[in-house]
Amino acid sequence: MINYDGRVFRPISNTENGETSDETVFLYRQVGNILTSAYSGGRIRQGHLIGLVDEQGRIDMRYHQVNDRGELMTGICRSTPEVLPNGKIRLHESWEWTSGDRSKGSSVLEEQ
């Protein structure tokens, strides 16, 4: 299992219906297989996520955030890790809003 504790991630790509950008910073914390993160930056005033990490390092998570328009947004996300040659992690994410228009999207986060 990958241990994400203390790792910092930033999005390097996102679909247009997403709210995160390269200005959004995620600080991951992990205890056992439980992952949490507080994040903010760009269009996100404040956000939190909680998820479960499986033996292959994949993350099944739920998130909520307040955007720059003062809206509370919620969603689900599944992340698949890729370990880069330099040892850092890239996360390939498939997500869906559970609020708003309930649209789906994809993003890629990279460890800083």
C-alpha cells in the first residue's frame, strides 16, 4: 500500500467542469488505510476530502468544498496512482459532482 501521509499534490490538468487548478494545493494525511486532506487555492476557498486507500494505492474518496462563489459543492472521486521515475506520485482521477449539475470529469494531480 502506498502511504500518502505528508505528501503535497497540485492538479496539472482538469476538465472544464472542475474547480481545481494548478493553484489548488492538497496536503494528504493518512493513518492506516484512511486518507484525509484539507485543500484550498484558485477557485477553492476551502475543501476537505476523506477516502480509503486499497493495497494498490488506489483511493476511493468523497469531497466537499466551498468555491469562490460561496457555493458548497460535493462529489466522489476515484484515484489511480502512477509512480514516476523520480519516485513522486501522479494521481489519475475520475470524479463526479454529487451537487450542482452532477456532471463527471477527470483530473491529474502530481506530487510536489
